[in-house]
Amino acid sequence: MSKSYSYLPYTETGYFSRLVNDYTSRNPGLEPFYEYTPDVVGIARAISERRAFPVDRQRLVTALSLQYSGVAAPPAVLDNIQLLLEETTYTVTTAHQPNLLTGYLYFIYKILHAIKLTEELNRKHPGKHFVPVYYMGSEDNDIEELGVFRYGGEQFVWDGNGQSGAVGRMSPAGLKPLIDKLFRVMGPPGDYCDRLKDILSRAYLSHATIGAATRFLVNELFGAYGLVVLDPDDATLKAAFIPVMEDELLHGNTFGIVNNQTVVLEQQYKAQMFPRPVNLFYLADQIRERIERQGDKWIVLNTQITFDKSQIISELHANPDRFSPNVALRGLYQETLLPNVAFIGGGAEVAYWFQLKPLFNHYNVFYPPVLLRQSVLWITETALALRKQIGLRLADIFLDPVTLERNYVATHSETDWQTGKEKESLEAIMNTLAVKAAAVDPTLGPSANAALAKMRHQLVILEQKMLRAEKRKLELGLRRIERLKKSLFPSGSLQERTENFAEYYLTHGAAFFDTVKDGILPLSEAFLIIE
């Protein structure tokens, strides 16, 4: 596959928050909110200091070995799991919920970013080993978000067939009609199509839970790279987090600590999450409901379940898998389990991690370097030809349609339809007339201003009419721009936030993943454009 890679600073795309732009630009104002810079120096320092924060490696490997029992994992995965027993092995982690068919493209890009970074770290740090980890957010209960993906411009939706609670625990048995519907329109036919249909059928029609199906799917797509899938919804793993969860139930320290950091962050930026007095859910079959303390009772909302102090602590120690950290504690749980030296997340994840540093300090848990995941725009041969035909630079394609069309007309018009110079001249004349009118009679001032405002308005209308006339002359080029924007920014959003990997796999097979991975510069913090 012939391809070229280009990189555009995130600040030039217009699609990222001020916090993300400031972070990638190393604004000093953000330095208090993170520990390690997301670069070679910061990660090297994290590797050096990580050993002061040991994790229970035997517990981790035991849990992973059980989770992978029955999974045909490649040798690279099995080797990486065993290497996690070694003190010189570290992890690079990205996290995401078990979206149906992976949901959107950024699910794929997160994982490929983690894989590429581990490859670079393994080259740069001989004597140490780095393992890419996909940390599955299997306890998320938002089926309305996780049960949706798009293919061929159509939205496919699964409502869980009446199930509730953690999506990772849901049975995928009711998915067959949706899978059949997808297969009827999936194409073009060929080896890639047959291969993907086989993977999806085995994933969703041969496993007991969505979590198991997602592990299988991700292993089929990325196992050859050595990617390890960790499902934290595990009694063995949660036992390691009992001290923090017990402290949360009894003392609720998270609320005050994170709120104080949030107040500081919100002096400059918008906060992404807000802690609660108790940041745990109660998790059982068909249930994932918030725990709320009311006096000397702990109530599971929307149920009849109630505990007193001794009962809830006894329940926690006997069944830690029935307690589920919310977003304020999820990262702390993740870093309690993994010997992590980098966490890769999207813009919103980066923002809420900046609210968590004091919480990690409070519990003496390692706070890793936080990296913004690589964003990717894939430009097909057809779209590339269209871009060159129009004469657009790569940076131009990120402009909003109105600005892009206006710029195109301005550069391609054979007549001067813009009125900038005339506006300046008329403003000077009109201001002189206003002064004259006021000198003749001060009461004429409002009338003069009203007349001048009307003239300005008429000038704007005239320019708009001339612009529309020029657009008609350049209609072919403008239609091409519209077609290009729709193909690269579906529904006006980034491609990676709208489309599913299936459409690319069906054309390129596994080479799609290799092509993206090859283009990722894991420490560059720039938007990757593949043509």
C-alpha cells in the first residue's frame, strides 16, 4: 500500500480544547497538575522512579492467566504475561470501555499508540521490557453509548436486550440479528470480508459475556503485537484495592482531595469530572448502582439494598468484586494493579487525570506520565485526488466549511468582490459626516449614527451578494470542497470519532493496523494524517 505521513500540531486543527492545546504546547501553567512530562525525558524518569512503587505482580499474572484460559493467544501475548513477573518489566496502558465492535476508530488508535510506544521503549531501554496493555472498562453501564457503532453511514444500535448493569457482564446472545444485518451489507466480498465476519461471529456469538467477546476480538486484531487485555472486573484484582475502597466507604477522602484540585484547575480550564461523597458503585447481576452514605447506613441507590458499617465492610472483604470504582477512583485502581510507566488517553481523559494527582499522592500510588493519544485522519486515494484538484493544503481541510469556502472563493475569483478597502474609506467618510452633523446640531447625533449604521449594514449585504455571485461561478470547486469535507469529517466531526475500523479492514485487512502504527510518533503530540 503506497502511503505518506504528515503531522499537524493539534493547535492548528481547531478540534481540541484549550487544555489539550496548552498541554501539548507545554504551557507552564499546567505543570502543577502532572508529575512527568510526556516525552523521552519524562518517561525515562518515570521508569527510574517506578520501582519505588511496587505492585503485586504475582496477583496480576495469576488473574491474567485465568482470564486468558481458553483464549488462543499468540506466543507474544503469553510471553508478555509471564514477563510481568519480572521487576524489570513495565506496562504502557490505554483504557476504554468494551464498545460493540470497538465503537469508533479512536479505540483502535489508542491501542496502536500503546503498542508503538512499547516498541520504542524496548529499543531505547535494553535490559528492560515493556508490555502494551488494553485496560478494559468492562464495568461501565452506559449501554446507550457502548452499544452503538456505524458502518456505511448507517448507525447500528444494540440496547442490551433488556439487560442492565455492567456492560462487560452482559450476555451477547441477543446480538445475532444485529450481526446478521451488518453482514448483509458488509463488503466488498473477499478474503478480508470473510476473515472479519469469522472474527466477529466467533467473538459475539460464541462467548458468554461482552467482556469475553471484547477480549477475543481485541486479541484477534492485536495479539500478534503482544497486546495484553486486562479486565479489572475480577475478584482477585479487586482484593488488592480493598484498603482504598474501605477508606472510601468509611472516610470519603476522595471527595475533598479531588474537589480541591478541581477548584484550582477550574481557575483556568473546564473540569471533566466531579467526585461524589462515595465514589463506588455496587455491582451485581443486572445492577451497577451508586453507593450513598446516609448517616450510619450505606444505601445502594434504586434498590432495597442497605448496609450498616460492619455489614458493608464484611461485604467488601468477602466480595470485593461487588464494588466498582467510578471515574474518580478508576485510575487509582488501574495504577494499583499495573507497573505502568505511561498512560495514553484522549483529551477528556487527560483533563480528568489532571484532577487526580493529589489523590495518588494521598494513597502513595504511582502517578504515571499521561500522554495524549495520537489522533489520525485517513485520506483515501479518492479524497487525496480531490484535495489536490481543489488545491488545498493539509491544514486547510480542518477549517470549518464556511471559512474554507470563503478562502477558496477569495483565492480563485477573477474579480475583486471583497470590500475591505472600501469599508475603511467609507468608515472615514462616515465618521467625518457624523462629526459635521453633531457640530451643526448636537441633537442630530443619534440620527447620524442610525444613518451610518444602515450604510454599514447595506455594505455588508452588498458584499454577501457579490460573494454568492462568485460562488456560483466557482460552483464546481465548491461542490468538491463539500464532498471532501463530508468524506473526511462525517457529520461535521473528526473521522476517528464517527467511523468504525471495519470499513478500513475490509479494504486493507490487517495492513490497516500496520500502516497506522508505522505512522504513529508516540511522543510527537501531533495530528497524524495518512494519505
